Amino acid sequence: MKVNLLIVFLLICGIAESQTLKLKPGQKFSYEAIDEVELNDQYKNKSYEYWQTDFEVAARNKNTYTLKVTPRVFLTKWGQNILDSSVPFEEQPAIFMSIAKKVLTISSYTITIDELGNITSTAGLPEIQAAVLSKLKTLKIPEDNQKHAELLKNMYTEDLLKKYASFFSSKDKSPKRIHQIGLISNAAIDTTEKWFSKAGVLTSSPHTIHRFSLITTASQPLMTEAKEKLHYADYYTPIAKVTRQIEELGQLFNREKGSQTIEAIILKKLDSLDKGFAKDDFQYLGAKLGVLTYLNGGDYWGVLQKVPFEYLPSESDIENKLADQLDQGNLSNVKRAIELCFTRFKGDFYYPINMSNTASTIHNKFGGLIFRMQNRDSLQTAYKIITDLEALKIPIVTDMLKGMKTYVQAKLAKDQTELAEIAATHFNSPFDMAGRYRILIYDELVKKQIPDSIKLAYIDYTIDVDKNKIEQINSGVIENIKPFTFDVFLKGNKVVYKKNLADAYYRRSKLQKSSEISYLQMAADYLPTQQDIADNQHGLIDEYKFTPFVPYTDLFLASGGTAGMTDEAKLNKYVDMVILEPERYNTLKENYNKAYPKGDFKSFFSKALKSKLPAVPTFSLTERSGKVVGNKDQQNKFVFVDFWGTWCGSCVAEIDKIEAVHLKNPAPEKLLVTTIACYDKKKNVDDFMAKEKYTYEVLMSDGKVEKDFKVSSYPTKLLLLPNGVYLTISYYSNYDDILSKYLKWEI
């Protein structure tokens, strides 16, 4: 028994000794490590980092050691990039993290550790922070959302320095040290933390696997593993390297957009890159599209036509090429293009992040072609494309195309039984354009003389679908739709469904004489308003190509349904039409004078406009000449305002029209012409105006005015009225013509 106890005692002593560091001044050694982190937050973000650190024992003081620490290598997965600190500064991505990691590999700091390997202090952080800031400044690395100094303060901390040197203390209880030199040879530490918001809500529970290994030979197994996992060899192929260079040119353009020289600089750099690749290298040409899309002189569309769909690098490029082919009536690549959009770019979510744009392209271009088709063979071809896409068994694609498929079936159908089955087909998903297709299918049922009972059931269900769509959008939540997608892409569809509902109510009014007037009134009530146009002008323009604008208010007023309405109510109803079609102003005035021979029409009209249009928000902006312009300077005038930017291609493409209105002002005593440059630099505006020799007034946005006016796209044209409200002027209108009509208004 005594012998056994002695053995146990000796084992315990051996373990204790092996857990204590035995280092000597001057001793050098290196570690390599990997951290794999899964945040387990709503975005399911992951990070992966490899690093290698050199150590030198600087001093020993009883049971503590001072070590010089020099990080040597970092391989970090950062977005789509691999940050490799072994690459020279000039080849590093022009981002904070890349440069900061590189600086760390040419810096050193010290740590103090106790005999158990616990880090008790660090020294050298301020010097590293200063070196990073200096290098960022020297290389002119741009600042994005946060200042570099703030990023350094938040990210380059004492905890970070400890992390890159944390190889001496193992959190598990098993003996891991190498007895001869007192170091842990390797370990894997698996931890999960919990992060809470200030309100105590769990926001994330990051799971970290920290592995490290003492480098004792020329072999570095963790580096080999990291390079394989990061596909390092693929990352440094010629096409991968040039793709990153082109992406950086795109970032440069976005940082300097609006500069009158940036396009020439980028085109010159592209010419240099061209020399390293063949003229028919589709991978390279595809990569070039990433920056050509920004440049007016870069021949984006010419290059796009050369590159096969399979080599196109982004979903938007596929959509653009497909749209161009469909505009020419070419259906040959529809299936392949859509398949690529929903396989190669499917993303991590239920709906791809670009789903709304892709669906709009398909419905407006492919659906538009189907809408115009009269030839039966062409319709059969379109139908086969849709059924071939269904065969891919991608649920979101099948759902998206169900309305379109049913519409094609309705156009092809001749048999009444078949038409009845089509009328009973239901479809209703976020991206299927149900409101549009149900109206088009209904019109086919009417054309093919389906019985009224079927038409009645069909249009009543259509009304319910449209109302449910509007209610769903009002609720703010749609299943499987992320908040960003909802707010940016789907919220504006409420305007389109209102238009669909107006069309449905109008068709319902024609089915039963007894309810005609009430449904006509509802059609007039849901007719898109001036505010609807402001909210989603482009959506309405697309919709009117399929189901044109009909003045339902006119039809309602002419139907005799106003018998119970007061004269003022009737006139107010007509004001809605005048806002949309200003040339109706004289008719409104005549009707008012008939109803109120001694009335004050000007006062009535101004009051009605104030009740129907948004008020002009207060603003005070500086014109580029230095003078301050505000609401008080524009009182009692019509003010034609263009919200634009030198960075906006669509704005610049038609800004000459604004100059023309400014120079040929039809009524200078009544009309002011001004523009507001948004998200722009004064130098860019000054250079642009000097280059083009334009003379219109340019107010520089304060970053608030566009939000106050609810501007969501550029360019946006508004007309401020003398009574303090404003309306939207449609993009690419004949501005001289439309303004001359509004200027006849007496307000």
C-alpha cells in the first residue's frame, strides 16, 4: 500500500512540474494558431484566422517571465478576401484590417507571464497603434463608416495582443507541457460565450475553437490546413488577382464618384490590365464588367454582349444581358439565365438578396414579351421555357412564375372547360406579380366569352388577393422576407397593388349594373395618387405598360353616382385628377364657377391642394456660390427642383434638360429653377459645372433635405407650389410642356 501511495505522489509531482514553465533568457520559439468563430447571431456570420507568432524570452524575475512577442504571419478570411500579411504593402487590399495586420507583423510588443503561463500584462500597444495610423495615412487608405482612430481603439486592444500570444496556459486540466522546455506542444480549446444587449437580450453566442501548435520542425501543419481551407492557391491565380484589382477600381470609383477625372484614371488602369489577357478571355472580360458598369466611356454593354452567361460574375449582369436579349425578342437564353440566377447566386437565405430585382426583370421583360405575343408558336415556346424551369424544382422559381404560366395558358386556351380550370388556378407569393397577371387573365376570360358567373367569382377573388397583399405590406412582415428586403424592395409594391385593385374594381363594376356605381367609386378611390407616384414612380410606369392608366374618377363622376354628394365633394374629387393631369385645371375652374358663381375659386383650390399634397419642409441650404437659400426666399413662387448628383449617371444624362428650362424659363416672374446636389462634394459639382458650362443654381444638400422631402431615387423632380405644398414631376417628362400646364394654376 505504501509503495502505491508513493507512486501516486511521484506522478502528481511530475504533473505539477510539467505544468510549470521552465524558460531561460534568450530562449526563442514560435507558435502557429487557428481561430474558427461562429457568431450564432441572426446573420450566422463566421470568421477564420491563422497566425504565427515568434517569442524571445527577454528576462526572468523569480516566477515571472518577460517575453518579446513578434507576430509574423496572418491569414484571415475577411469578406470575400484573404488577408495575407506576407504580401507586400502595395499588394494589400486598400482596407483598414489588411494594413493593420501587415503593420503588426513588422512590430513587436512584450508580455509578462507567471510560471503557470497566465499573461499578467502587456506593453507596446500605443506604439503599434501609432505605427498603424501612420501607415494608413501614408498609403491613403480610405475611411469608411468609422474613423481609423476609432477602429484602432475598438479593435487593437490589450486583449488582442494577449490573444496572439495566448499559448502558455491551457484551460483543461490534462498535462500538456513539454517537460524539457516547459511549453505546451499543442492544444484545442472549445469555448462558447454569451453576448447580451443593454436590455439583457441575448444577441449572440459566439462559438470559438482555438487551436495552436508549437513549431518544432520545418513543418507547419496548421498553416497547411489553413491554406487548404481558405483555397489559398486559387486565391492567387492570375484571374483571381486581377479580379480583386478590378474590384478595388470599383471601390475607388465609388469613393471618388462625381470626380471629373476618376473615369479617365480607371480606364487607363484597365488598359494596362488588358495587356495581360487575351481579347477573348471571358473570365477577364466578365471581371471587367464589375467596374465598367460605373463608367460612361467603358463600353459596358459591348463587353456584356461578348461574355457568355456562364462567365458573368454577378446576378445583375445576367439580368442586364437577359433584359437586352428579351428587348430584341430573343428567348433562347431565358431558362439558362434564370437557372444561373437561382443556383449560382442563391445565397444563404430563403429568398436571394437580389430576388426582387431578378423577379422584376423576369416579369417586366419576359412577361412583357409574352403580353405582346400574338403568335401561337411563340406562346408555346414561352410556355415550354416556364415548364422547363419548373422541372428544376426550385420552389421560389416555381412560385414566382405561376401567375405568368397561368396567363400563357389563358392566352393559349380555346376550350371553355380549360378556361374554367385556369380561372380556378390560385397563385399568391411575394414575387409573382399576382395583381398584374390576374387582371390580364381576367381580360382573356372576357375576350373568350367565359360565362359571367365564372368571371364574377374570378374578379371577386382577385379583389381579395389585392386587398390581402396591401394588408400584408401594411403589417410590415412577410414570411421568409428579411426586414431589409421588405423595406427597400417590397414596401413600395403597395402602390402597385393599389393600382391593381383599382383595375379590379373597375372590371367588377362592368359585371353587374346594380353595383356599377359603387365599384366605380372604389376604383376611383384606389387610383394612384400624386403621393403614390412619389413613393414608387418606376413601379407604376412598369405596371401601366401592361394595364394602362384609366381615369376612373372621370367615369365615376359621369356615371351619375354623385347624386348624394355635395358640390364641394364632387369638386374635391375632380381636384385629384387635376393634380395628375394639370391641363384639367380650366374644366375644374368652370365647374366650380357654375356651382359657386360668387365663390373664391383660388382659395378653394389652394385649400384642396393643401389637403391632398405634402407640405414643403423647412430648409436652408448654401448655394455653391456661397449664398444661403431657404423657404423664405422662394415664397409665392413655383419652384422646379431637381435632386441630383455628379455621381449619378441617370442625373447627368438628362441634366441638360434642367439647364434648358433654366435658360428658357417660360415665366421668370412666377417660376424658379433650382437643383440640390445630394451625397456630393462641392469640388465635384464646381468641376462638373465648369466642364459642361451649365449655369443653373446648385444648392448643396445638408444631408437632411432629401430625407425631409422623402427622396428615394435619383434624379427626382419636384414642383414646389406657391401655397407651401409640392408634387412630383415624372422622370424624363417633357419638362417645358408639363411646367407650362402647372404655371396656369392660380394659387
